[in-house]
Amino acid sequence: MSIANRPAAFRVKIYLRYTFPHDLIAGITGATAGIPQAMAFALLAGVEPAYGLYAAVVAPIVGALAGSATYMTTGPTNTLMLLVGSALEPLKTSYQVGILIVTLSILAGLFQLLLGVLRLGDLTRFVSRAVVAGFLTGAAVLMATEQLGTFSGIPRGKHGGLIHTLNHLAGRIDQVHAPTLAIGLLTMTIILLFRRTRIRALGIFLAVAGASAVIVVLGEWADGVILVQDIAPLPNRLPAASLPQPDLVGDLAASALAVALLGLVQTAALSQSLKEPDGRLPNASREFIGQGLSNIAAGLFQGLPSGGSLSRTAVNVSAGARTRLANVWAGLLVALIMLLFSGLAERIALTSLSAHLILAAWTLIDPAEIRFLWKASWTGRWAMVTTFVATLMLPLQYSVFVGVALSLLLYIFQSSHLHITQLEPVGPYQFREIPFSPTLPDRSLVILSVHGPLFFAAMRDLEQRLPVPNHARQPVLILRLRGEEMLAGTGTWTLVNYAERLRVRGGKLILCGVEEKVLKTLQRTGALDKIGAENVFVARDVLLMSLQEAVEYAQQWLAAQPLLPPEETPDARPPKKSRCAGRKEGRSQKDSSTQPPPNL
């Protein structure tokens, strides 16, 4: 009997004895690494660190229990926080930050939940890697520049985008606070040093704690270094549940949708890189549901919007997590630490959190991938550049929409061009590719293999690229459609029209490799009768069988056809004489010497 079929008490006993120690260690590691990270990401969003801690408590627990990925950790992420900060900034003067976060998180969660319930997880495949790379690179630049002021002690100005931030910093370079800059550089150095050790998962926690201890030792010399408690005291309790404010829905709906989409794209990309214990990949639609529920739950307790966290997931896996309960223990431990040791967390220097964010920003930039995408195709190159510029110049929530729209446009553009190859029989079930011919020779057999979706734009492309039959006598064209299942009105019209053009020249169009759905479309529209049921060969289980059958049929048909002289081809026959032709016969004979010969 397998463990899954054993009584619940037995399964609990087995878990506590063999798995719980590993999950608990992973939870402790995740909590210690996640607390400074959550506070830093809240700082990145321009809100109090407590809101990041609220998310670090609730989101990992609900995301682990409701999602499909066993090892993925849900929490605030750097790119999401940039988007959140951009959305909240214009509304801070009119509304309380807490209610803004509640409304934004719950709205984003509802969008994600809806997409998951509708099983639209596969839609993330339509966001190209080039667009994601451009957005992440732009977000990294924004993140690093936004933190330079806090890192160096320069008073932060009003949020106004990249150019405004750079101008603000350049105009106040003389206001750099030496102790603040020194503590920030110390934190950055410790993080980088621990990245080369086996305990790199704890590097951020040890760097932040060590820098805080140095501030205490330095005493008066460190006066002026801003601490978390200078921004707002950390509560030693969880907030009461809150509901969203209805009149904010209109103001935050677009931003919430952008947060939802970006969170889902990041989560889907991360989840597809993780394998479940049984070797399967996580279910994308169920992960959408899990992320939606985690954001709704976190929003109820004023937690910032969250998504699949690459760094936290890496910590969870490297720390030896065995089950999804490792993330549950991590969330509970963050709550316990916040309740018991919030006074110590208040002593953390903001410049230390900024140092972590600056380093985290540069981990988003992958030079090798950028070079690869730049060389791969011109469409990917311009998609990446356009998204990068939009991320730097537009409000971040709109740059997400630009990236998604650009990905869809690229997909439509690339899908509207079919790949057509010409084949030549060299033996039974053997064919080789030859250069594509734009015309059809007399009494010839031409085989074209079509690859790509047969929707309307692609069929327009096929119509323009099919060989021209204007001067051919008795041409036969075999069109292989193997594996293509989408054929609509434009496609059937294109095939019927081309079949008629060949019939006028005494030839015929033969379709082979026709899938069941395409055959039903041809039958339903009446196109099968116009093309001729005998000229359609359905796809077979044996590869190339329907093509071989079509070739043999075409060869037999051509052999049975009598050779027509040029004047007998249907479109070359002279027009019938009208009733009044006899009256003009004499005049026609006079002018016959000046008439051009018939178009053969």
C-alpha cells in the first residue's frame, strides 16, 4: 500500500519524522532571507517596510497551498514593486497608503483568479522572450537609479521617471552623506562576498544585520544614517483584515491588470523551469489561481502584490525543501519574527536595503541572453529595444501593455507567413526539396508542402505565393496540408478559387494530408464538392502515405488525359460569335491583318 493510501495519522507521522526537519530548515532559511528582502522591496515601491512584511507572511502560505508548483515561493518581487510604486505615487496624497495597497492587491488577484478559472494559463506563451528581456533590462535600470539617492544619502525628490531622477541626483551630488554611502558600500561588499560561499542564501540577512551592528559601534560618526524606524515603526502585530475601497477601482484597474499580467508572466516563466517531484511541470492555469488567491489574501491584510520570486525560490530549493509546506513554515516564521523582534528590524539602515536592491537589479540583466536575442532575428531585436525604451520613458504599467501588445503583433506577423517547400518524388515514399518554382509547366505535377496555421492572413500569403497557372496546359498541383487543423472562410475560398483556375487550364488541385477538422470545414462550406472529393486525401497514420497516394493518383490522371493543343485549353478558346457577327463579317475580314494573334 502506498503512503498516499495510508491513514492521515500515519502520513503525518512519516512527514514529521522524515520530511519536517528538511522543510523547517528551508523555512528558517527562507524567512531570514525574506525579511530584509521584503522590507527592501517595500522601500522600492515607496511605501513603509511593514507592507512588505505583511505580504511575506501571507503570500507564501496561500501561494504554496493553492498553487501547483511544489517548490516555488510567492512574495513581493523587484519588478512588481516598481510597477506598484508607479501606480501608487499619484494617489498617495489623496488616500491612505494602506487602503491603496488593499485595493490594488485584491484587484490584481481577482484578475489573476479570473484568468486561471478560464484556463488561460497558456496565454503567457504569447509574450515573447525578447519583450520580457527588454522589460527586465529597463526595470533593472529604473530600480538601480531609483535607489541611488537612498544609497548615497541624497534626499529623495519627487518621483518623475528616469530623466527626472538623474537630473535630481546630478544637481545634488554635493549632498552625498559619507556615513550613509560607507554603510551602503559595506553592505554591498558583504553580500558579494557571501555569494561565493556555501551560505550565500543567508548573505543578505548577515550583511544587513552586520551593517546595523556597525552603525551601533560607530555611534556618533553614523549620525544621519536613516534607519527603518525613521520612516515608520514596525508593528509587532498583524493588521486587521481590510476591504478594498470601491471608488478606487476605476483609478487602479489598469495598474492592477498590469500587475496581474506581469506577475503571471514572471510566475509562469519560473514555474516552467521547476519540475514537480514526479517529474511533471506545474499546471499554468492552476498556478494563476494560486497567485490570484495569494494576492487576494495578502491584500486583505495590507500585503503588497506578489508573484513567483526567483531569488526566494532558489533559496527554498537550495535549502533542501521537500514539500510545499516549507513555504508555509517560512511565512509563519516571518510572522513570528515580526511579532517578537520588530524592534531589532527597525534598526536596519535604509542604505543597506538599497544596496541589496541595486545588486538585485543587476541580476535581472542577462548580457548573454541579450546578445543571443539581438543576433537571433530582427523582429526580436526591435521588440527588445522598443520594450526597453517604453519601460524607461512610459509609466511602468503602460510599458507592460506595450510589451504584451508588441508580443501579440509579432506573433500575428510571424504567423501570417507560411513556410512553403516544393517536393520532388525520388522513389516510393521518398521526396526531396527543390527550389520553389513560381510557375506551372504544361502537363506537370508540382508538389508543395505548406507549414503554418491556415488562418485568413496566412491564406492571403499562400494565395500570393502559389504558382501562377495562366499559361500552363493541364497542370496538376498537390498541396500537402499535414498537421494543419485551422481552416476558415478565407482559406476555403482561396483553395476553391485556385482549384477553379487550374480547372480552366485543364488541370486540377489535389489536397493531401488533410486533417479531420479541415475535412469537416471543406464539407460544411461546400468546398469539397467544388474541389472534388476524389481530389482530397485525408491524413493517414503512416507518415507520407496520403502524399504517396496523391502522387500516384495524379500520375495516373495525367497519363489518361489526351494532349490538348494550345487552342483547346479552356481559357484560350476563341469567344463565341454573337448574333450580329455576320453583319460585321466583311469589316472584320478587312481588319484581320491588323489584329494581334490570340494569347496562347
